[in-house]
Amino acid sequence: MTTKKTNNDKNITIMQIRFESSPREVKTMDTASLRREFLVENLMTEDNISLTYSHYDRLIVGGTKPVQQSTELKTHEELKADYFLQRRELGIINVGGKGSVEVDGEKYALEKLDCLYVGKGAQKVTFSSDNPADPATYYLLSAPAHKEYPTTKYTKEQAAPVTLGDGKTSNRRTIYKYIHEAGIQSCQLVMGLTVLEEGSVWNSIPAHTHTRRTEIYFYFDLNTDQRLFHMMGETTETRHIIMKNHEAVISPSWSVHFGAGTSNYGFIWGMGGENKRYDDMDPAPLDVLL
């Protein structure tokens, strides 16, 4: 893992580089090694943009919290690109106060849980908050793209919310689907979020893998004194990572992913890989997990 910085007159962009680990390697990792390879911390720092470049499907996960000034998404030497979205697309979800994202001169107002897709070719993307006392908090996920699609905004009401699960099994939740085959069109990016009801703590049950694509989870609305136990690894070699609010975790295509919190919370799920189908998953029933 390496860390590099890009400086400009408005903000600092910090980008870590994460390489792949095979299932065989992960079996031998201790807690510190698992966290170093898969956990993404310090995503939402004030007036900066934090990025992590993962070599799993070359996804970039990031975040920005503009408080005293706007922040701008700059290219990085690792991309060998004239601008960040020269060969990429971007999904943005606001999990904070009201704000705006400006794309090549056009401004999009985003309230909490609104999503903005920005297609390949957009040259300037900036982020701002309406109120410094209640700043916007933008989660970013970017994937390589070979085709241009138009910049598109969805509110949470447009995301076809569906409520699933049962309070008796502690997994009553509402799913919002934004960027996928039947929603906002993209090259390969898939993105949405899930909000658990009070008293529910389990996510992504039944557990599953996505052999054809990488998934990244970002947890939000988890109280600072609470924690999330994220499960990963092969179905017969599970591991866990304990997470805090506003942290993300990289889930390789071979890894199962599900989790439980010490209270209810929300999480953004995002994928990149071979297709854009929301329901492309390989179930891992509880009786096969070890």
C-alpha cells in the first residue's frame, strides 16, 4: 500500500494504492493485515478529498466534506490522465447536509441520500456545502469506463425503494437502487444504499458473493460509540473487520460479505465488473458458512 498527494490552491487530494490479495494470502492474515489491505479509513476529512485506488477491478473509493471551501476532484499521476474522468465514470451519494456538485459549469443540488452519476469525459467536478454548520458529506465511487453516459441525478424517492426483511430476524431494511441496469445508466458502475430500521442490525442476509465483480461497502449513520462487524473471506474461511462510521471496506469478487452492527445504520454498496445487474449474486446460505 502506498500513499500519494496532489496539491492545489483549494485542497489536498490524498490517494492510497491498494494491490490485490489472493484467498490463500488472506487465510494467513492477522487483524492488522486485514485492516491494512481492506479497510478504508479517514474518508471524510474537512476541505480535502481522500481517495483509495484498488486494483480489484480498478475501483476508486473516496470521500469529501467541504466545510470552509469547495473541493475539486483533480487527476492523479497514477491515472496517467489529463483529468480524473478522462477514462472513468463516477457515482456520488451525499450522506450529510445539503450541498451542490458542479460538473463542467452545471450545478446539481444534492440533499441527504441523493445520488449523482457523472459520466466519462466530464473535466471539472467540484463539491460544496450550503451550510458549514451542517456540511454535505459526499461518498465517491469511480470505475473505468469506455463509453460516455449523461450526468444524471436521482433522489432517494426515484430510486424505487423496497423494504425487505423482518424485525424478528433483526434485518428489516429499505433498499434504494440508483445506478444499475434498470436505473441510472452507466458503463459498468452499480451503486445504491440500504437503511436498516431501528432494532435491525444484520445486512446482506442471505450472505453472498459476486464472482463477476468487486463490491465496496461504505457505512454511515452509525453512532460514534457504536461499531460494525463486517464479515469477509471465503465461505469456509470467514474473517471479520470491526468498523466505525464513515469507513469503507473492499470486498473482492471471491469474498463473502455481510455484517452486523451494535445498532442500526445505513450503508452504500457499489460494484464494478462484468455486468450491471443488481441481482447478480451467488448465495452463501448460513449453513455453509464457517
